[in-house]
Amino acid sequence: MEQILRGTGQRVTRQRQVLLTELRRMVTHPTAKEIYEAVRYHLPQISLGTVYRNLGVLEDLGLLRRLECGGISRYDGDLHRHFHLQCVDCNQVYDIDQSLVQNLNMDLLKSQGFELLDYKLDFYGLCPSCKKTES
Amino acid sequence: MEQILRGTGQRVTRQRQVLLTELRRMVTHPTAKEIYEAVRYHLPQISLGTVYRNLGVLEDLGLLRRLECGGISRYDGDLHRHFHLQCVDCNQVYDIDQSLVQNLNMDLLKSQGFELLDYKLDFYGLCPSCKKTES
DNA sequence: GTATATGCAAACAATTTGCACGCCT
DNA sequence: AGGCGTGCAAATTGTTTGCATATAC
């Protein structure tokens, strides 16, 4: 992270270091406020505005990913390509390994004149525990 | 639409009829406010609150789909299965035919205990016109 | 006639922003 | 030393909600 920040003329601050460290530790796809709470444990003076600003900076640099979950943003520090399943009952977000989806043929799109930069594949359904409760 | 509404004990109002008709006519994946403007042309007294309420109702009934685009919702009246490409430059949303993505193997997920209800595949990149301007 | 839907406006919640001060380089 | 980053609080924006009235059934 430090090299990437410095490479773009931006500064390595304690707030950014702690934020990314905490996000990478969390496996729950936290919201901005949840990240704020986690970071505040180490930096009691940090503000929510700084969290939002730095989430934006780190997202632009590709150091984290933002998920759109029912109108609010959640964040993911795991950069290895994978998908998500959001439970429509408890709203928890689960990781789905990319290998479950085969033959995503990206090249075809480029032939239509689009410059393809990224993609997101999201599933919606019931997680095993909610599925049990439903019945 | 009328049968589906009545089937769930809900009423067929002029607001709902015009809203869905207008949305189906629009090919631009409009926001709630854009839909409000279009509908207001026919129903000058309609309120934005009613538009939001009815977008929710019609979405729950599966009569339209909601897209999450950079923190705000856009709506799609085209129910045939297709994907979207959002231009990261002009933010326009383009339709991508499902046939461009082959072998999306949904069955594998179910074997892990999830009840799979829906999925969304979204691409991000540059549309042909923005791609030209960039270079 | 009765319950649901509407219009209006206020409330809400997530996110952004302006500004004076602080800290990274 | 200089400028980017921060904390704080206020502003903004998309969306939701309470309530009295209107309307579909």
C-alpha cells in the first residue's frame, strides 16, 4: 500500500494504514460505519469523514473493493477475484469462489467496441441457515 | 400487471399503470427522479413519494428490476434476462445480451446449501464513444 | 363502506464537503 | 516550509415515513 500511495503523490498516514489493516482482517464485508468503529478502537480521534475519504482513495487505487448492497456500500479487502452471495433474509454477504462459475467469456464483449475494465457477479438467495428457518 | 396486483390484494391505480408504461418505454435505465419527471407529464399531481413506493411494490412483484449504480438506484422495465455495462466515464448503462456469457453454471451453488433466487452480472468499462474520446 | 393508495411535507440515513489546524515528506 | 490529510460539523442527496384525504374495490 505504501508504495502505491507514494507512487501517486499521496501520503502514508496512520489512518490509512489502520483502515486497510482492519478491513483486511474483517471477513464480514463491513459498512463504512462498521469500519469506523473498528478503526476507532485504535485511533479514537478518527472521524467518519476521514474513513469515507480514505475508502474512496483506496478504492480508486484498487486496494479495496466496494460492494453495493441494497442501497448502502460495503467494503471488501480481499482482492483475489471472487463473487458474492447476499442472503435476502439476513442480508449477510458470503464469498463465492470464482471456480463455481465457468467460462465467463470476457473477450466477446471487447469485439463490440467496449473497453472492459471490471465486472461483478452477485447472487441473491437464502444462506443455509436462513433456508432452514424459512421452512 | 393488473392480474398480478389484484392477485396479491393490491389495487390497480392510474399512478401504477402510467409508471410501468413509461418505464417500459424508456431504454435509459432511469433513476427514480427521472421516472418521476416522465410520469408527471401525464399525471402532474403525482408525488415523488408515490413513485418510490410504487417502484418498491412493482419490484417486489417482479414487474421491474432495480440496478445499483454508484450508490443510487436505476430501474429497468425489461424483464428478459440480460446484463449491463456501466461506462465509468459517462455513467451510461448499456444492455448486454445474455448470450455473450456462456455456461453460467448455477446448479453448482445449490450443492453448497444455498437457495439461489437471482443473480446480477454487471460490467464496468468504457463505452465505444468514451473510448474514442479517451485516446 | 372499507381498506388501500395518494399527496404533501417532514424525517432519515448514507455520504460529501468547507474550513482551520496538523502532520507527512 | 509547503501542501496534503484530518477532525469537526454542517450541508447534501437519495429515500422513507406519518398523516389526512382520495379512490379502487
